[in-house]
Amino acid sequence: PVAVLLFLVGSGYASESKVIAVTGESLIALDNTFVAVGSAFKSGCDSKVIPVADCSSWRTFGKKYQQAEPLARDLLKVADQNQDAELQKQVVAMLSKFTLDLAAFAALVGVK
């Protein structure tokens, strides 16, 4: 799923007319990966297999993601309704950052 996320979010840059469709698919994949990585972190942190510092970093990322993801969905709707290519690019950039960060956490816990 992480490789698919990187491809889908990255493809948003290729064509402005496809940003909304690609990003909508990316949000679903991003959410699914976030849940899978979160589950792996919960298990690993609860059992003390994952270092405390990594658990803390995950918690910080998770809070940011949970706040930003609904905002990204709303912004995509606004961008689509207003045909605002600049806003679309900004949301895709934000999602790309979350995707890269999530990929690093996924690698820590072996989620592919």
C-alpha cells in the first residue's frame, strides 16, 4: 500500500485535471495504511518491542494526521467546486508530506 500511495499522490502533480480523482483514491489508501501502521505501532508499543522514542514520534504524527486528514478532504471539495488548481496543488503537497512520513513509520513496523 505504501508504494501505491506514493504513486497516487505523486501522480497528482502530473496533471492538474486529475488531481481530485487521484487524491480521492490516495486518501482512501492513505487512511487504510494509517490504520494498519497504527495497529502495528499499538501492538509494538504496548509490548515494548518498539522503542519509546519511536512510539512518541508515532503518537505525535498520528495526532497531526487525524487533525489534517479531514481538513484535506474538505479542502479538496472546495478546490473541486471552485476549480482552484492552486489549492489542489497545495493539498496534494500536504498529502505527499504525510505519505512520505507515513512510509517511514510503515518501514519501522514492517507494513508494506
